[in-house]
Amino acid sequence: MKLFLFESRSPWRYFSYSVAVALRRHLRLPDLRILENWPLECLPESQARPIHVELDGEAAGVLPAVFELVPDALTLLLPERLVRGCGAMENLTHTLTGIAISHTGLNRKTRFATLALILASNAPDVDIVMRFRSSAAYLEYHRGITHSFVGATGLAVILAALVYFAGRRLRPKTSGPPVNLKWLFFLCWIGVGGHLLLDYTNAYGIRLLLPFSAHWYAWDIMPILDLILWALLVAGLGLPALLRLVSEEVGARKTGYRRGAVFALASMVLLWGLRDFSHRRALAQLGSNNYDDEAPVRYGAFPQFSPFTWKGVVETESSFHILEVNALASAIDAEHTETLHKPEASPALDTALKAHVARVFTNFARFPWSQVDEDQDGYEVHIRDLRFGNGSAGGFEATIELDRQLQLQSESFSFTGRQR
């Protein structure tokens, strides 16, 4: 473990530190010291007055102090929904996108335009009902038919009809456009299509051609929850709302939402372009190296918080390699990777891969890595998708248990890498 010590005391310098860390350029800072010797002892420069120590904002004593590394001393408990895809936060992104599309001027085409777009922007995630059955069932059906061209059209027809017939029962407004079925269908299709496009940009992917093909398509440029994108959407929609409140207070003419909505959507497209450029650089770096004297068979770069930092996964003939890729750097360090050797073929592994959960998972996983553990009761086979974890923790994981006669005892799947 390394300790990064930023030596400046200037608050303005802290801002540049933050930017450098976000861009993965902090190692080039002249006032950065890297300490690797543990335990670490901190001593005061003088005994004239006590120097207080804080840990995460809490008073912890005074200097001198000794810091040590304690293995396995910290356990983090996270909601499975956070690891699975950020749950409500992901749908908040879809909702804000639907509102932005509406306020580009489409809300003037028909009554209930904004409502239709909000509903349509979230409708494909109706497959969440499978989550009540099991995690494996949710994996099998999530981003399936409701995230395809056929499903998008069907959802648009259903939603447009529901909004239209419900709206017809309400008293018409004296101002504003009447409810229009054709425009409602168009808006619902745009909303559902926007949902598919947003889901296509991340590493999870969608099955766009169901029911004709179950192939997964993914652009791999965006995290499932991108705080940068979320901030742009909130700024584009929130700032006009704030200016509108100020205008009402001073009695000035109310400002509209159109410019803010256009800004939010244009910023989204520009962010996609930046991440796509960075992603292509990362892929080029991964494909131009050998790993333990083996050429890559397949490789992928998967998004992190920074648009310039990627998680690289490389498959060779005998192993998988996991490494961090900085798209701003001229090269990657292919000599220092997390190396996971492929398991040897065995009857236990072959049998486990035939289990239903294993077949569902391997159909989804792009870089499946298997591990076979044997004990006196039988075998436990773990399969991880290295897009979302590594060899020791985290990520999507299927677990298959077999007895000594290779009979299936249990099968399960977890989005957090823990058996349920």
C-alpha cells in the first residue's frame, strides 16, 4: 500500500491536486511524496504546543502517532442495488434525459408530452419485476426484450394509448395543445429509444435484436452511473428553473427551459464523444502489447469515473490480465498486471458449466473466469465476469455446488460476488 503525501498548505493548491488526481496526472506533481514503508511514524517539529491528529474528521489524539496496516480490518456493507446498477440513481438519469428532451420544444406538440416522455424513458426497466423471483432470473431477463427494437415499439404503442385514453377523460385545458395520439406515440418511441441508447453506452449492454438474436451490444464508454453526466443534466435543467424563480421574485419576464435542455443534451453528446476518443486510445494501448510473452486474444476497456481512466481486461491463450489504462499516457505497463490463470479442464468444471445459472451467466459474461474449489463434500465452482470485478472480490458471480458424484446441489447468482 502506498501513501500519497501532498505537501502544499495552500487551499488553492488543493484544487489543482483534485484535478490532477481525477485526470490520473498526480504522479507528475513536484510536491508529491510517495511513502511505502510501514509502520509510519509521525513526529511533531517541536514540543512547544500539541499537534492534534484527525481521522476522517474525528479527533484521534496528538502527535507522535504511529500508523500501521492491519489486514482485513475493514468490512464495507453496500446495498446490492448499488453494485448491480445504482438502482434509482440510474433511473434518475433516464428521467432527467426525458425531461430535457421534452423541454427542447416537444412539450408544445401535444398535451401530456412531458409525462409521456418520463414514463417512456423508464418503461424498459419494467423487467425489474423479475428481481422478485431471483437474482439469476433478473440477470436472464434484464435488458432483454424490453430493450430491443421490437420491445421499444411495443412499449411505445402501449404507453401512447394509455396516456391518450387517460388524457381524453380529463377536462381539456383552455391554453396549450390538445392531446394528440400520433405525437404521443412519437414521443413515447423517442423516450424508449433514448433509454436504449443510454443503456447501450455502458459496459452492461443491451440485447437490441431480440427475439431474432440474443447477442449483447455495448459501447463500453460510460459507467452505469456517471456523476459527470448527472451533474450536466441537473445543471442544464436546474439553472433555468432557478432563474425562473428569480424572475418571478423581481417581476421580470419568465425565462424558458429550452436553452438549458439543449445545453444538457448537447453536453451529453460531447461527453460521449470525449469518452469514445479516450476509449479508442485505451483499446489501442491494450492491443499493442504482449502479456507474459503471449499476444492478446481478446481485450476490452471499461469505464471508470474519470473519462481518461479505464479498467483493461486482456485475455491471452492461458490467462486473463487486469490493469489500469490511462488514455492520456503514451503507453501502459503490461509487465505489472493482475494475472488470473485459466482453470484446467476437469469433469467438475464441465458439469458446473452445464447448470442453468452457469449457462445464463456465461451467455451474459464477456470475460468469464472460473475457479474450482474442492473439499471433502464435493466441489464449489465460482464464475466471475471480469468486467465488473477481479480475481479476489466484487463483481457479478455465479456459484455452482456439486457433490463428490458431480450431482448438482445448488446454483446461485449474485451481483455483489457473494452467495445469496
